[in-house]
Amino acid sequence: METLQNKTAIITGASSGIGKTIAHHLAREGTNVVLAARRSEKLKQLSQEVKDEHNVKTKVVETDVTKKEDLENLVKETKDAFGSVDIFVNNAGVMLLSFLKNDHVDEWEQMVDVNIKGVLFGIHATLPTMIEQESGHVINISSVAGHEVFPSSAVYSATKYAVRALSMGMEKELSRTGVRVTNISPGAVDTELTEHITDGDVLDMFQGRSTETLNAEDIAKAVTYAVTQPSHVNVNEVMVRPMQK
């Protein structure tokens, strides 16, 4: 297993859910963590928690992943503070499920902006540094919805299929550079993502339906597994699904 002591990880979407939990898990391994999201107050609270519990260095950078300049600034501030970017977790995402017939065009655009362009901007900002270092690990958080489509997930699935395609392309292009790439595809996870759904037909569909879910911890463990493998090992993809009772 590779040690993460004194390595530096950037985590987007770190203010809650999977991103927040990944920050704790990587910090537990000795990684300095740079916390990126729009909700700076939540990031500051998390930063203090991580420092108190794991005795590592942290940095908060308020970041909107839909803005290329924010991602460029995020990487710059990370390098100024820690000298390198060893892990970049493209975690920020939104899941605004809706039926196509209901024409939630603004929400389609938002998912494209955050889930696809946000990931691309993260790659744009961090990849030159990792290639120059001849080392680094990019973690892209996709979804089981990036492997299969269900009613109301058409646009969301399209964005997550895109993340998988990007991950596969990166693996092939970067295999001789020292930069590793892992695509993580979670199934249903108990986070606040579902609270943002506005389509009444989707909410009615889910009403009374019992669905087994994963915890954010389950996904953070998968991320930690991937980044702690020896440097000659690249875990290309991990799919994590809940068991059905």
C-alpha cells in the first residue's frame, strides 16, 4: 500500500456528503486536504474538524466548479500552500432527476455545467501540474447512472456517462505519464442530492418506495482504496452498489 503521508489532495464538492467524508478519510491517512465548494462556512467548519481529528494541514478555497477561473485559482492556491497536487477528486455534482416531457431545461443545463464542464475544468486546471510532476491521481466521481439509464435519469445519466468516457480517455492518454485515473461509480447514496429534485412526477414516483442506500463512508473507502495502491497499480474503475434486502 502506498503511504499518503504529507501528500496533498484537492476535493471539490467538499462541503457535504461524499466530498466531506472523503476529506476525513484521506486526512486519516495523513493527507493534507484542500477543501473546495461554494459554501465557505461549511468548508471552514469541516477544515477545523479535520485538523482537530487528524492533525493534518487544511486549506479552504471557495470554488464554483462551473467557473474555469475558480478551478485555476484552486490549483494555484494549493501549489502555493503545499507545493504539489497529488490527488484531485472531481466530486462536485448535482442530480436533478426529471422526466424529459416536463422540460426542465434549466436543470438540464445546470447538470451539464456542474457534472461535465466542472469535471473538465478540474482536469484542465490540475493535469499540467501532475504531468510536470510525473505523478498524481485524478478521481472522477461518476455514478451507476453512468452505466444504465432509468426513467427520469436521461439527462443525469448522460452527464455521468460523459464522466466515465472522460475517465477512460484519460486512462489511455496518461498511462505513460505517471498520472493515474480512477472512475468511481456509486449507486444510491444517502446524501442531500435527492433533496434538490423539483420534478413533481419524480417525487411522486419515489413516494413510498423503499430503496436501500449506501453511506458516504462506503464511497470514501473506495476512493481511499484506489489512491493507496502501489504506484504501478492503476485502479481504473470501481462500482459500488447497495445490497437489496
